[in-house]
Amino acid sequence: MDLLTGEHVKLTALHESDLETILTWFDDTEFSHLFDAMPATPRSKSQLTKWFEEFSDSNTQYLFAIRNLHTSALVGYIELDGILWNNRVCWIAIAIGGKDLRGKGYGYESMKLALDFAFYELNLDRVQLTVFDYNVPALSLYKKLGFQQEGIYREFLQRHGKTYDMLLFGLLKREWKTRTEINENLAKKS
């Protein structure tokens, strides 16, 4: 079994040539609002190149391209970053590109692969993330994966004259292992 390959997606290295596609994603305000608290502005090639290079030169973060297994098309990316090796903790973030790519299960399968990598390859004990309370699809995804809401940054974000909370979620290795074993047993029975 390939640790980074699922039924429909594969996590691979992100290549500098992929930055052209990611640039187009940041032209979409909705993409930016789902992923980032910063103002929704298009990104420049040099900004993305700097971001890409930061991941390349670090041992406390990993960046994966999410690719369609059958076409190799770039679907999104996943970041594992802020790794504290002594505490076995990291942050995770996922971005699925264009609107036509969202809601197709790419995020769920990619997150499962990334969590397996974090817990079983990197031997981390905790993976955490933040999400804006208006990002209902992401909230649903994280809960489906077993993440637990652990905190709330009240009135963290202001967009379009409204105030939104940012939620903190965490998942422990033992919780992931139990969930994975239950799912495997259910699959064997069916």
C-alpha cells in the first residue's frame, strides 16, 4: 500500500510549475475567504514562489500537492506545518482549488492520507487546525474525520460587515487509530 495514494487522489510533491495554477485560484475571492484570514487579493508569482521555497527549506513543515490519481491534474494542496517535534504536534491546512473541484470528496480522501502520514510516518501525536465558522463544508469535513472542537476565537474575522468566529479543532493519534480501526472493521463486514 502506498501511504500517499488513495482511490481517487495522490499526494505528491508540489512543483514550481504548479504555482501557475494556484495563482488562478487566488484570483477567486471565495477561495481566499475559505482559506485565509488575510484580505482576499490576488497573489503574485513571487509571493507564491517565496511560500513554496519556505516549505522546501524546512524540516518543520511539509507541503503536498493533491492530484487526481487518474489524470494527475492539480486539485489542491495540503500543508503540515508548525511541527513541534519535541511535543509531537503540528498544524494542518487544506485548500481545494477551483469551485468545480470542491464537494467531490477530494478533501476527505486527501485529509485521510495526510493524517495517516502525520500520525504513522512522522509519528506525531496531535494534529490541529483552525476554520472560520462560515466554512460549513470544511466544518463538516473535519467533524467527519474525527476532529474535536477545542476552542473558539470569538469575533476573530470581519467580512462584508459581519463578524465571524474562528474555531480551533484537534485530533489525537489514539482517536485517529480507533476511528480507522472501526472503519476497517465495518468495511470487512460489508
